[in-house]
Amino acid sequence: MSIPAISRHMTKAPITIERTTTLGDAHRMMREHRVRHLPVVSDGKLVGLVSQRDLYLLETIAELDLEGISVEEAMTERPYIVTGDTALDEVLEIMTEQKYGSCIVVGRGGIEGIFTTTDACRVLAGFLQRAAAA
């Protein structure tokens, strides 16, 4: 059995956010779209990643106004990035070792997708269902 490429299991065309967007707007977008990770872009190019965990951490700081702070100030500037042909097992191994919650899949045209721990759980569930049916 060959290991599938990450492109087979990623969430295609993820919602992105501009780096100048406020953290308050980022939080609203995450709730509205039920996502925990937003690739951050500037002029269409990937410049970082902001996660729900980043926002929750900042919300614990008492005097911080999320409406007055841009995503750029809270984002991870060097998110885990792979290409669509990267093997699924390689991505899972690195995500596990580094405790990453997601990786961004890029190609010649820019961001193609995102693979998150939720996607990983979906892959595992499918595998277990096929194994039980065999």
C-alpha cells in the first residue's frame, strides 16, 4: 500500500486573513467558519499563521484590546509548510514531533490547502472503518 499525498486529505482553499486584520475580527472569522487556524496573507502571499490558541492566550492578558491589535502582531511567522505531494505519513510525523496543530499546503499558485489535527482525525477514522470492514 502506498502512502497518499497530503493533497488527498487537506482542506482545500482554506479561509485566509490579511495581516492587518484585527485580532477581534480574526476571532469572529474563526467562530463563524468553525476553524481554529487562519493562514495570514499580505498581497496574496503567505506571511504567517494565527491560531485560536494564539488568540486565547492574548485574551488572558487583562488590559489587551483585541480590536486594536493586528493579526500580524500575534501570528506565527514561520508556519509549517509543505507541498501537495508531500507524503501524509511525513506530515503526520512532523506535526506530532513538533506539536503543530496544522500545516499549510502551498503550490505554484500560492496556498492550496491546510491540513489540521481535525483532518488527521478524519484520516484515522476512515482507516479504522476500512480496517473493521475488511
